[in-house]
Amino acid sequence: MITTFFSIALNLISCSPRADSVQPEDTIEVYTISGTRITAGIDSNSTLKSVAPFPIGAAINPRLLSSIPLYKETLQREYNSVSSENCFKMNQIQPKAGGFYWKDTDALVNFAKESNMRVHGHTLIYYKSLPEWVTSFQGDSLAWENLMKTHIQTVVGRYKGVVTSWDVVNEAFEDDGTLRRSVWYEKLGADYIARCFQYAHQADPRALLFYNENVVGKPKKLTAVLALVNNLKKRGIAIHGIGVQMHININTSEEALTTDVRQFVNTGLLVHISELDIRMNPTYSTNFTLTNALQTRHALKYKNVAKLYRSVVPKSQQFGITNWNVGDADSWLRKTSPCEDYPLLFSDNYSRKPAYYGFIQGLTN
């Protein structure tokens, strides 16, 4: 791979481990890869939402909206869809039995409304992020069924007609394709997933309902998810789309990504790249050094993901692509790993990185 850098700003990036990259006003002729300019045809006024032929989203933390002005400004400038990163999860929205906490979810929804953005709710039922009152709940199967139904219908009902779509169930399968032995499975049996979709549909018949899963590089899990959604369709249970999480890295096989996405397209459902981030440090090295070459590979991977989605998913099935938060400092990867990483499109101070320009070219060319 031959890489040539044009921007002085980019040459400075490798001088500090957590440096900020190209500012919006800087030159956008950033670099070439094998003779092709990553930013060819992009003018300085382009934004993600202005060039994308489908919604471009970010999973967000509503508390950052009020505390970091650049976070809010970047979202409003670049995105036309938002997902809830954590605030709709059960431990945050119902921390006590029957005690719903709406402050953060209301803030997210109100921000989206003011900013003319679509809202995607993540997630109603999940094996993790459960409050203590659920994990210690004592009751028979009917009591558990009522707990699950009441939670789903209270949350969906509050935002009926406002939240466009929901990840109804998240990560119900193990990597080997078996159903995860979550508390929901243990208490309610394998068909709890179908009933979750039924309860959500009853609460808001117009909402688009998704199953969300991390299947990249997990063929047995992929097969199980396909079997699940096709079974729900066959039974006439409302399911409208599949969320493909896509927490990947710069070494992830694009052939494998293409194969996975094609199989989801074959279901006829909407396809949402729902949680996109790309690790630059896939080996979790504690001696990681940010280099121009790594940023080039990162930008090319973002470009190819966007291009794959545009070329493989028919327009009628394109629900959109959602980045899993905005700036590198906000990423869950920074919070859960001790190693350095720069997985997103924007730097710590929300300036545009080479990955941004790679992604924006993938959205347009």
C-alpha cells in the first residue's frame, strides 16, 4: 500500500499518542491510497448527513449533550439519526421495580426532536445491564412474564409515535448458535423473544422493530439469528429489521462482512449497521503507537464499510449506519480497555479524522 500525505496537520498526528486530527476548516486533500485520493470530490462544506443516501446515526449519551457543547454541535452538524447508547437499558430506565427514570431518555428524545433527527431505541430486553431488583426477583413464570411485558409496554408506550424504531431484543445468542441462558431464557423459555416483539408491537403498532446482534466472524451465531428472524416472519410476528452491530477492527475481513450482510439482505428485512466502530489496536497492545499508516488503514476500512453497505443492501432495505458514539474519548472501548485506541470518526475534541474522510467518500463514491 502506497500512502502519500498532503496535509501538514496530518503529519503532526503521530507526534502525540492522543492527538487531534484535521480540523473542519483544514485542507481536505488528506492522502492517497494506491494513487486514489480518499477525499476526492468532497468539498469543505460536506457533512455526513448531507452526502449520505440513507440516515447516518450516532449512539449518544444525553448527559454529554449538556456538558460538552462541541459534542452537541457535532451531532447537529453531522447526523440525522440518534440511538441511545445506554439510557434505555433496563438498569438505567427502571432502576427500581415500577420506578422509571425518564430524565435521560426524555433529554435524548427532546434533543432529537429539536434537531430534526430520527430516534432509535436501544434496547428493551438484554441479558446484561439488569437492575438488582430483576436479578433477585422471586416469582413464577407468570410473574416474570408480567415483569417483561410491563417493562416493554411502559417504555414503548411512553414514546409511541416519537421513537421510530427499537432494538427489541439484544444479543440473545451465544457464539456457538445456542440461545444464551439469560435470566429471560431461564425463566420464560426459548420463545420469550417472539413475545417481546408481540408486546412491543402492541404498544406501538407503527414502530419498526429490530433484533440486534454481534455476528461478525461468528458463522454459527449468524445461522441462528437468520433462523430466528425467518421463524418470526413465518409466524406473522412483527419484525422489521436486523441490527448488525459491527464492532470490528482494521484487520477484519471485508469478504466476511460482505457475506454476513448479504445473508441478512436475503431475509427481506431492513438492515441497520447499528453499532459501528473500528479498532485501530486489534491486539490490545499496551505499547500502541498511533501512526500515519494505521490512520490510512483505518480510513480505508471505514470507506469500505460504507461502500459495502451502499452496494450490497438495496435502497428499500437501507435503514442506515450508526456510529457507536461520536468522539474517541466518548467510546466504550476507551472505558473498558486499558490500551490506547482511536475507533471513531472524530478525535477527542471532535475534529474530523482521516477516518471521517474515508467514510464520507465511501458514502458518495
